[in-house]
Amino acid sequence: MALPTLRGIIPPVITPMTPDQELDLPRLRSHIDLMLAKGVHGIFAV
């Protein structure tokens, strides 16, 4: 089975953390929303 070809802009996204080392979900959502609004085709979570 052939793997699909990835095309377009797919930037890596670093997971934002709070000073307490918790996931900063509002900042992550904001960053992803911004990238999608700017036209990226997907994201690569790191």
C-alpha cells in the first residue's frame, strides 16, 4: 500500500506549556488558528 503524498505548507508546532509545565491550551488554540488563517495546509505536532 502506497503512502499518500504530502503537499503544501505543513509547519511543526511546538506544544506551549505554562510555567507549571501544564499544557497551555488557549495559547495552542490561538497559534493553530493563526496558522490556519494564514493558509497552512496542515500541522506537524512536536
